[in-house]
Amino acid sequence: MMTGRRPVVVHGALVLVQLIFGVGSVIASLGLPAFNPLVFAAIREACAGPLLLAAALWAERSRGNSCRRRRRRRVPWGAVIVLGVCIFGNQAAYILGIKFSNGVAGSLWQPSQPVLTLALSVILGREKVSGRRVAGIACAFGGCYVVLSKAVVRKTPPLLVAALAYCCATPITFVTAAVATSLAPRFACSDCAEGTYWAVPKTAIPALAYWILFQSVASYALLTWAAKHARASVVSAYSALQPVAAATLALALNAAGRATPPPRPKELLAASFVLGGLYITAATEEEEEEDVLKHPPLLLTDVELS
């Protein structure tokens, strides 16, 4: 159920986030040749964390929250650390996958997130199972991040959640990159020249800048905000848009003569199917919102006064 904001605004934010993610997967594939993907992920998180933190503090100040009030705000550090671990695992594995395959193939895996998200939401008692929602998610076919972040942002500003989670993910990613580069340097970057496993090629700078400013700062700020106003399964269901955006950009770049592998027919077919699932999921959310407005839930105070 949408809370506090018009559904069209929340859905619009979710669409924009997934378009950013989908485009980013193709852009990353252009910047990863001869570039260690774990170093890519580490630099991205190290830059995005402070930017998100600065934006969060500016947003708090613009809302008139005093320094004393900000200090009194209790941050659920346990949940934030878990979110940081989720960001590290998700992004490190995702960027490695793009390095080993291509942007479209990587984005096609993203629609599997709603399956885990819905299961976790039901287990935690945050959502009820309905046949239509399950059908929509199955047709559309991140996970733990969305469920946990929804619980955290209820009491903590969304931007601050994203900023702190990125700051927690940064040292984990750097340590992982250092260990992997020392023990198995050719595994993560078989096309890197000897002694260049920590080097940043000039051709990778535009992709790195996009992932810092858009794939990290803009997208996660929007995602954590949307998670505050929509069901976790709805937030993750929009990940089905990523392969659509990635396939469209890959086709455009291939037509323009860029060295980007075009999506295969089965990838295009998969991208077309996800739109149907998104429609079913969004329609279910709208109907439940209308039903709540027509039949508001019975409150404890209503029982006591009757």
C-alpha cells in the first residue's frame, strides 16, 4: 500500500531508478575492459558514500532540523551494517557478472529479486500473499536490501540510510579487492596487464563517474525514499525494467557502431515479458489502495469506544 505520497510519484521514482540501473549495466560493460571490477566497485562506493552523506546532512538542515536534534536521532546501526553488507555483496557480484558476460545478461538477472523479497516480506509479516501479486511478480521475473531498508527508513531519513550503508560497504569492498588481487588476480581481471590490477584506465572514467553520480547517489536516494512509501515487493518488482532499458541501449549503441554485443532474441523476449508483470503488480497495488480508502482498517480505539 502506498503511504504519504501520491502513487504516481512513487511509481515514477521507481521507474526512474530502474532505468538508471538498466542503462548503468551497459555503461559499465563499456568501462570494464582491462579494469579490475572489484576495484571499480570499491572506488564507486568510496566516492558515493561521502556524497550521499553530505546530501543527507544538507537535506536535514534544509528541513530545519537542528544539530542537537540530529544528534538525538538514533541510528539503527545493526540494520545499517547489514544493509552495507547487502550492498557490498550485491554490487561486487553484479559488477563481476557484467565483467564476465555483458550488461544485458547482467540486468536480466535483476527481476529475480522480487521472488526473494516477497518471501521475506511474508515471513516477516510485512505483507499478505495474494494470488494476483504472486502472478505479477512471477511474470515480471533488492531482495534483502529492500525489505531491510523499508524497516530502517521508517525512523531514519532515507538519504542517511543509503549514505551510512555505502560507508559500511566501502571497507568491505576494499578488503575483498585486496585479498582477491593478491590471491587470484587473473580471476577477476584476466585482461589486466601485470601490475595494473589497481590502475584505472582512462576509458573507464566516464563509466565510473556515471556509477558514482547516478547508479549510486541518485538511484539509491530515490530507492530508499520510495521504499518508505511503497510495499517492499512493489519496489523490487520494478527491477524488471532493468533488462528493458539495458536491451534498448545496447541495440542503440550497436546500431551506432559501438563495440557492444547486441541483445540476443531470447533476451529481447524476456525483456518484453517483464512489462506484463509490472502492470499486474502496479494494478494490484492501486486496487488495494482504493480498498483501504473505502474500507479503513478497524483501530483499537474504535473497539474501545464502541
